[in-house]
Amino acid sequence: MISVPRLYPIVDAAFFSTTEDSVVFAGELVAGGCTLLQYRDKSGHARIMLEHARALKSGLGGTVKLIMNDRADLCLIAEFDGVHVGQDDLSPESVRRIIGADRWLGVSTHNPEQLKEADLTSADYLAIGPVFSTTSKDRPDPVVGLEGVRRARQLTRKPLVAIGGITRANAPSVIEAGADSVAVISDLLRAPRKSAEEFFRVLR
């Protein structure tokens, strides 16, 4: 079974005006102790996504595990280390056939039924959320709260990543509720290195 680090940063292209900005941001996160990053771009422009992904791969070298959001094809082309898919993307098993056995596969879930279903797949880790209200998605699913995390913990033995509105202030309570890791976007945007270091401090 894989081991997911306590902090799972998401580099969301929507927050950066240039590719260089996103690479600098990611580099700061790595300097702050991050060993895993997910690259997310919901714009749907495959060529731009690939350009960004390759820049991240080139800029970070082998210092960090890189996960591609949604796109198994771009994961392979950019030589990323895994893919994370949602409920509306390719099925986990379809993705697994594309990426092979060695790359990581994560699946987002939003309720017990989805989590039970994902638990039966070859996914390496499962995500549950949104735990709290979030501004980083246009149409977020209903908030599951800490109780949703506790319930999810009872339903799977796979590594569990909590996502949605998680900050340095509430992250410890999410880990206490049973999550192995917290996925974060917004609370890393300002002073990313310092923010990452503070997350690791509160998540010990």
C-alpha cells in the first residue's frame, strides 16, 4: 500500500497567469517540504495543460511525485507519476489500463456510496470532500464535514485524502477524524514555502 504525505498540495492553473508563475509556486512548495503535487487545469485546453505539465516536470526534476488531474493521456506524455480522477472522468479501471500498474491512481468521492464503489477499484488512494465549504470549484458537491471523513475512514483501508476548504487552522481536526492527508489549494497561495512548513508543523 502506498503512503501519501500529510500535505497534498494542488497546483491549480486558474490561480496563475503564466506557466513560470506556477513552476515558481511549485518550487516554493517543494522547498517547504512537499514531496507530492497535483497539477490541475479545468480549462480543458490540452495543449496548454501539456505545456504547463512539462514545465513542472522540467523545473522540479525528480524531487517530487507529480499527479495529473483528470487526464491519463497527458500523464503519460508529460511523464507524471500518477493520475487523479473525479466522478465524471474516465472510470478508475479505464485509467488503470492506460497508465499501467506502477503509477498512482487516486479517485475523488463525495458520499459513502461513491467511496464504497471506488474502494473496490484498483485506486491507490481515495479522496473525500468537500469537507468544508470551498471557493476553488465552480459547482462544489455538498459539504461532508468531519463526520463524512469519519464515515469514509470506516469504509476503506486505502489511504484517505480529505479535500475542500482545508486550512492550517482546521487541518488537524481533519487528520483526527481519520484522514491520512489533506489536499490544499487556497491556503498555500500566499507565501507557499512558509505556508507548507506551517502545515507540516500543525500536522505532526
